[in-house]
Amino acid sequence: MSNSAVPRPLDYGAPISLERAKAVMAAAEAEASANGWPAVIAIVDSGGHLVMLHSFDHAQHGSVAIAQEKARCAVNFKRPTKAFEDAVKEGGINLRILATPGMLPLEGGVPLIADGRIVGAVGVSGMRSHQDGQVAEAGAKAL
């Protein structure tokens, strides 16, 4: 059996620093602002604890909790939340995902990777899922 069949999951690293989190936040804010989107952006560390939160003017209140949960889901399961959204869309046995504690199968949560390790995650809510994902990816690329 080949070990190359299943890639080894990334390890967790030290929690993201405030300085790095600010860079991620600035990039995500710039993407949301450029599109006129009233986003809520949350950044958590490698343990899933909130480091930064920005709620744009006129953002819906419910997005504050959702952005944080998207970020926690991405860090806890070591992958973008879009993977879970896509799995649920396929239906069938994938619907068991909905019974998993801490699962939020909505695009917009992206792990933050530095030096090959997960140091945190960014979660975005407030727009359509693909727009949330676009903002989160812009933030993640800044790292």
C-alpha cells in the first residue's frame, strides 16, 4: 500500500500573532470594501480562540456568530468550510456531516497556514457564501 495515496494532514502551529492577524484582516477588509459588501470577518488562532473581529457598518447581526463559527470549523477540521458545503450539496451519505458537532457547512471559513502549519483561520459572513469565501481567501493569501 502506498503512503502517497492519502496526504498527511497539516499539523497545528503556534497561534497566529496579532501582527499577522492584522495583515489577514486588512486584506479581507480591502476585498469586502472594494465590492461594497457589509461583511463580518473573524480571525481565530490555532486553538479556535477569537483573535480579531470586524463587523462592517450595516452588517447583519447574525453574521457575527456565523463568521466566528466558520473560522472555528475551518481550524478544527483543518480545511476550508467550502469542502463541507460541497459535500452536503452532493447529498446521500454526506448528509451525516450535518450531525457533526461544530460543523458549519457554509463557504467562508479558510485555515491560515504559515510555515506549513495551521496557525488559525479566517471566517467571513454577511453576503452569499461564494462572496464570503472570496473575502476569506483574500485574507488568507495575505499570510
